[in-house]
Amino acid sequence: MEHDVALVDDHHLVREGLVATVNALGGYRVSIEAGNGRELIEALAAGTPPRIAIVDLSMPVMDGYEAIAWLRANYPEVLPLALTFDAGDEAMVRAVRAGARGFLLKNTRPPTLKVALDSLLATGYYYTDKLHETMQRNPQLTTPSERERARIVGQITPREMEFLLLVCDEAEFTYEQIADRMGVHRRTVDNFRIGLFEKFGIKSKTGLVLFALRWGLLPGSS
């Protein structure tokens, strides 16, 4: 019996090579080829779902994280494997949170690929030592950037955050107007400003805005 596999990768040559490799393993057959998540959705609507989907994480139109999350929501019977050149902690955590059942590097050798596919069918997962260690070390499944953002936010007092949001408001309030809106003296606003400058190495009002944007501190930007 052959198990159907979907291959989703925007690099045509990589996809062709993987198709040939999977078809030569024995027991597996590539039934769907797609260049991005949107093409995968269209292919699934037109045919029988595969048992496994090997999904590149970095793609245009609809990337692998979105495609894997969509599979989990709409085709939970399809087992996704994340495909990547470099399985760093951030990519691993994001993909597992989206619903990936394991990782494959693009330079994976055929025997390892066979082990991954067999493991996926037998247990529902293919966890390498590296992925297992990452999950043991980080059971909350937070990415390094999310942990850094939490550390940054933890250093900002509620009143400093109120000041920062007013600085970033599209109305472009002056410091005097911000003081009026916060119901404090202008010198207090200066203290908020200086406190943020010193804690985060910021040097200007523009720097405050860029800082807030970088760390997703504005409503709707996190």
C-alpha cells in the first residue's frame, strides 16, 4: 500500500528532487505538488487529501506556518512535516505551535526521510533530538523574540506605557499635550521620557516610536 504525500515548496528544483526521492522510497507516492500554501488549498479542494504534507516554511503568497495552521484547522487527518534549510529554535517553535508534527532539513538523506515518514505514520510525530530538547527546554513554546519582548515589556511601568502610546499616537501630541492628557506636570512627562531613554538606549522621540514598533507595543501590532 502506498501512502499519498503532498510536497509544498516554491523552489521548483528542490521540489522535483524531493518528489523523486519520496517516490523512490517505497510505500509513498507524491500525489500533490504545490508552490505555496494557497496552491495546496486549491489542490486539496480538487482531490483526495494525502496522508502526509511536507511543507516548506519559507514561501511567498502563503508561507509554511500559515499552511500548516490551515491544515490543522481544516484537514486534521493530514500530518504536516515542516521543511526548512535551518531548523533554529524560532522556526521550530512557530511551526510546532502551528501544528507541525516534526521537521525535515532540505539536505535530509533518503534513509532519514524514510524514518521520518515511517515515524509519522506510526506515532503521529517525528521528533528529532534537537526538536525534543527545544520542547523540553521551552514547554510554553515561546519563541526567543517573544521572550525578549516579554522581558522588555516587564521593564516598562504602566504610566511609562501610557506615555509611550501617546508619543506614538497619530495625532503627534507635543510633550505639553501629553502631560495634559495624563494629568501630570510637564516635568513628570520628562521623567517618563528620560526613564525610557536610559533603560533602552533611546535618544529621541523618533527613537521611542521606532522602539514601540519594533517590539509590537502599539495596539494591533503585537
